[in-house]
Amino acid sequence: MKQLLLGAEAIALGALDGGISGVYAYPGTPSTEITEYIQKNRGDREQAVRSAWSTNEKTAYEAALGMSYAGKRSLVCMKHVGLNVAADAFINSAITGVNGGLVVAVADDPSMHSSQNEQDSRVYGKFAMLPVIEPASQQELYDAVRYAFDLSESLKLPVLLRLTTRLAHSRAGVEESATRPQNPLNAPYAPERFVLMPHNARRQYNNLLGMQGQLEEHSEQSWLNRLIPGTGTTGVLAFGIAFNYVMEVRQAFGLDYPVLKISHYPLPRKKIEALFSSCDTILVAEEGYPVYEELLRGYFGHNKIKGRLDGTLPRAGELNADSVARALGLAKPEVIPVPAIMVNRPPELCKGCGHRDLYEALNTVMSAHEQHHVFSDIGCYTLGALAPYNAIHTCVDMGASITMAKGAADAGLRPAVAVIGDSTFTHSGMTGLLDAINDRSPLTVIIADNDTTAMTGGQNSSANGSRLLDICRGLGIKEAHLKTIIPLKSHLAENIAVLREEIAWDGVSVVIAQRECIETAARKKRNPAAKA
Amino acid sequence: MQINIILAGVGGQGILTIAAVIDHAALQSGLTVRQAEVHGMSQRGGAVQSHLRISDKEIFSDLIAEGTANLILSVEPLEALRYLPFLAPDGRVVTATDSFINMVGYPSMEQILDELHHTNHPVLVNAAELAREAGNIRTSNMVMLGAAAPFIGIAAETQEASIERLFQAKGADIIAMNIRAFRTGQAFSQLQATAT
């Protein structure tokens, strides 16, 4: 019988069955479940598969590249903005190439359900000049991961597998195929490829340029790119998951337009030329940025093309069958409107969460200051930006709380306060704190240590508790200004006193608010046997 | 045969448990399933929804198109209204009437009931009370599943088998309690359907 899997889980199962020796990742919605599935299901494999969380996407990527260097297959997973963090390693791994298959699974979040932007990772694929795979269904994800590993090994290049929220977080039946054993250890000395000094880098880059025709030929032959024949003068070029919406509309309305599905890049030129030559109008449906619509239109425009750039489809946000139906000229059905009494229900910090007590104390302290800016970061504590706390004033990218507070302190802002979680601190906060210490920028960093990566569902943090104190000491925080508080209502007065004192001090101080996430604690209680 | 279901609730109320039961029952019945769910920020007490599609044919879209949901199954009354544009003209709302208020401006129950009564023969369930009767308030999701069971297009026995499988690890007592809750919801729903 088929297994019911999330798209993210289908990738994980495909990778396990495809013979990976390890997965490397930092949690991030909507990519987290790939690694979690491997962590839960690697035990029944004959050969060990390593799967612990990495400190950030860059360390994850580089470790995956190292595993590939040693001849084994490795999977590295992240959300779209995580690829910004790993971009240095990603782009340069296209120049070195790989040994064992290396697949980079990146989950984009159009409509920004849980993200700060909707950047399209296919742009990174083009930028790195690597093959990109963008499957449309859960079954296709399973099959395509295995295909991507084979492709990666035969081309000796990393392969980017792009998916979006809707596919990552939707379940469907998936059929498993035969498992493949892991690769043996095989680490050839190849400094001419892996030492990217200019003389090697130039040659390697020329090789990559020279391979582009071959990559296009692979796309041309790929089972992932196929034409659904049809009649009429309007054709659709459907990329990745957009294919599903286009086919849904085609089926629901009994239409027969030809559809060229693209799930393997670079573009298969001949297939596209064939569609363009047989149609007067082409709707280009892409989930994410109009990356290929723009390319196909060209600077001077192409009067055949409709899509996101001319408003036929919305410029931003994820697609759906409704937007595709409107784009194909089908009338909007009459629907029951949302009643006028409807109110929004934004997310909130859980009842009993330690962040609530932290913000209550912090708000009391900051209210005494004329300038009460609080720089913050990415995690559950970001919800402190909403009512009733309205406690933080920035959230930009992982680690930016500390570095932005430092810059503001350098500009003369007093006090300069940063709130960052334990996992975000080890992800990208530590280096910024070192900058502040070296530069003597007066600032107070509050590490909200809830012992977990909570927002993504409670994954292990790279460091918490006493190790965070050790890290701060090691970076150069003085013992007198390294404080620990327990964010509980019963400690409110004491916590206010500690925060008030450290925020008033004209130097670099760290206050660690330590209390376990109530969700994680409850999970451990329900299931004590499970590893935290 | 194709059934489109919007499952609605508040993050943390456990609509994915309901989804898991239906998903598995549909697979057991040899049907195709697509079920999109929400992970991430909204799970922290925000509005959450799941699009669940069952068919005997291939399903392309993970998302339900506007005006094509056969059923809105909500565990919170205001949340049932949030997704009305998805409801098909002959679609039905099955919702718990236990409100979950964690924001300002929550409308009055009369206003909510008034809007619900504008829909096509809604099934309004005092799920918490019925769950208590069945043995535990925590089974209210299974009461709601039972109340929706007649409109899902899958045999009730298959749904019960799926409940059994889901709670297998928790022992016979928990299974029995959840089956009892399911049947309580089912009986309530049938009674309301005959009354209207």
C-alpha cells in the first residue's frame, strides 16, 4: 500500500532509499520535516545514516560537501532564506563539483506563511549554473530525489531540488521503490578541483561553462519535463507545482489546452520552441518569482506571453486553481463572502511560555527609558512584536538582533538591547557578539534560552544552558556582566532588577533567560522514552 | 466521487488528528488523497486550516478552489465562517459551538450563530459537552469527526478502524473512549439532520 507522506517526507524517504549516508540541515519552515523524517526513520536502515541538526545552513552545506568529497551521498536541506546563509558554499561547490551525489533541497515559502520574504531559489540555481529539479507532486518528489542523486553523481555537480510550502506540507500517497546501498568511502586527492585558488578556479569555472549545453540536453530528455498535448491556440507553460493548478482547472472545466510541464532546469529549449510555435498565446505559470517569464519575454517584450509580469496572474504570493482559472479567462464563481463580523486571529505566545515573563520584565525596564528600542530576531519570541507586549522593534534575519543593536549603539543609541533565542544565537549571533566585544559597543544581549528551537517544532539547539554561558565567557563577556535569570512570574521583581542594572551599564553585557519551552516539556512528559 | 473538505480551527486544537483519521480511512477505501496543512508560525494559537481532498480519480491541486468545498468541518464556530468562500452552493458546515477566544473583537455568539444559520442545514455541535459525556473532553475532535462522518463519503466502519489504528499505541481504553466519542457525534448529527 502507498504511504501517506508530506512532500517533505517524500524527499526524506527518497533520499534514504537512494542511499544517502547523511543529511545536514538547520530547521526552517517549510523544510524541517525532511530532516525530522530521516531522524525518526533512519534506525531501520542497514547502514547508519547521520542526521543530527547543524548549527546553521552554512555549516550544514559544507559538511554535506565534505561527505560528498569522501565519495558518499549526502542531502542538505534548508528553507529559502537559509540558502542565503549557505550561498557562499553553494555557489563555490558548483565550481569544485562533487564526488558522491549531493542534493540540496530548498523549500521556498511564497505568500510568506512563515518567512520574511518569498525569494525564489531557482534564481540561485541559475546563478550557480547548476541543474535544478522542481517536482510537482509527492510521488514525483520521491522519484526525483533518487534521480537527482544519480544526476549529481554522473555530472559530478550538486543538484538543487526546489519545492514550495504547499507541496512540502501536503500529504499524498507515495509508492516506494527498491532501496540502493550506500556508496563506499572513496576520497580521491583532487586539489586541482577542490583548491579554488585562481588558477584552478578559472579552469573549473570554464569546465562549468562548458557543461551548460550538456545540462540543457539532460533537461531536454528528462522525464520530469513533458507535454500534455491539447488543442487550441492558447498553451500553458507550467513550472513545478503550478502544473497542478493548471491541470486542476483543465480537468474541472473540461478544457483541452496544451500544457508543457517543466520540472527540470535549465530550460529545455526545443520543447519550449515547439510549444511557442504551435500557440498564439502562452500563459506562463510559475510558483514564486516570474523568473522564466522574464527570460522568455526578453527586454523588448514578447507579445505572446501572459503571466505575472503583465498582471494576468498576481505578481506576488502563491498560485492556486482560482488564480490560474482567472488567468485563463474563466469567470469567478459566485461564492459566500466572509461575514463582516470576522476578525483576524494572529498567532501568539503560548499561555505559560517563559517569553511572556521575559517581555513583561523587559517592558517594565524599557518603559523608563526615552529610547526603548529592542532589536530582536527570528523565533517564537518574535511574537513579542504583537499585542499585548509590543516589546520588540526589529526582526530581519538570523542573528541581526545583536549586530543591528551594535550598529545602533555605535551610532549613539542608548540603551541598545537585543533579544535572541538560544538556537538563533548559535546559528548567527555569536560572531556578532564578538564584534561588539572587540569594538566595545555598549549593548545588552538577552538570550531567551528555552532549551530548543521552538518555532519549528522543538528541535535540539546546538547549545543551551551552561554551554551558552561558556560560549559568552569564551567570547570575552566579563563574569560581572554575564547574568542568568529565570523567566517566571514569581521571579518578576528580581528579573526586572537584573535587566535594569545590565541595560544601564555602559558596556557589553549578556543576560540569559533560562526556562524550557512548555511545549517541549509537555512532549517529553507525554513521551519520556523519546529523545529530546 | 470527489469530496473536498476544509478543516478549520485554532493552532493547537488538533485538527490534524481529524485529518489523519480521514486520510487513512480514504487510503484504506482505495481512494486518492491530498491533504494540505499548516505548519509554522500560525500553529501558535493562530487560525489554522487544512484542505483535504478525496477522490476516486487523480487529484492535481493540493488546494481546494473557491466555491467547491463539500464540507467545512470546524472545531471552533468563528473559524467555520472564515472559510465560507470555499463552500460549494450545496456544501455543508459542521462546526463545534465551543468558542475559543484569544483575541480582541471576538463577535457575540448570537452573531456567529446567525451567520451559521444562513448556510445550508448546518450541523452545530456542543462538542465539549458531548465529549465529556463520552468520557473525556479531550475526545471532542472525535465527536466532531463523528458529526461530520455522514458527509465524508467513507463508510463509518472504515473511519472507526482508522481511529483504532491512530490510538493503537495508547491502549484499549483510549481507543474505546474515542470510538464512543465518534459514535456520540455521529448520533447527534443524524438526529439534527432528521430534525431539519
